[in-house]
Amino acid sequence: MHYSPVRATVTDEPSEIAAFLGSSRLEDPLNRYPVTAAFHGHAHRGSPEGRTSSGVPVYNVALPLLRRRFPNDPPFRVIEVQVERTNGGPPSAPPPVHAGAGIGATIP
């Protein structure tokens, strides 16, 4: 997503613009559906990580932030996602993406 769903990843931004960098209304779908993680940009001076009220990790992947906070690393984030297998077979199908939920994709 573009805007932050939690205050934690915009805390280092100037207070005059913080209200334009995210919306707490984006947090509700993350808490309501089975989401492993959320990623957003836009908050160039924010913090790299936060969590929703239900504990979903939120990563700020704004390029200026990544370059400043991790100057010796490539400017991207990688997370490992555990996939449950059923009866030793292929991974189970991900939950459907809910159209109109305001989220681009749901990560199982």
C-alpha cells in the first residue's frame, strides 16, 4: 500500500505532514483478515517498522528511509513467510483477495 496504516511508521515525520502520510482506517482490514505482513512507502523520514493493534507487522519501505537507515544494505526489505502444507502436499491456497477492501493483496 502507499500510505501507512499505523502511526508507528510515521513517528519521525514532521508533525505538520504526519496526517497526510497515512490513515488508521487502513489498519482495520489488516486486523480483520489473515495478513502476514503489510508494506508501505510514502513516509520518507518515518520509522522502518511498526505493528497493528492485533500484531501484524508493518514495514515502511520508502526508498529514502531504507537508504538512510540501512546505508550498507540494498534498499529493499525481505521477510520470510511460513507456508503451511497440508498432508505433505503442496501449500494450501491463499485466502481470496477481497475486492474493495482497499488492500492490494492478502498474504497468507
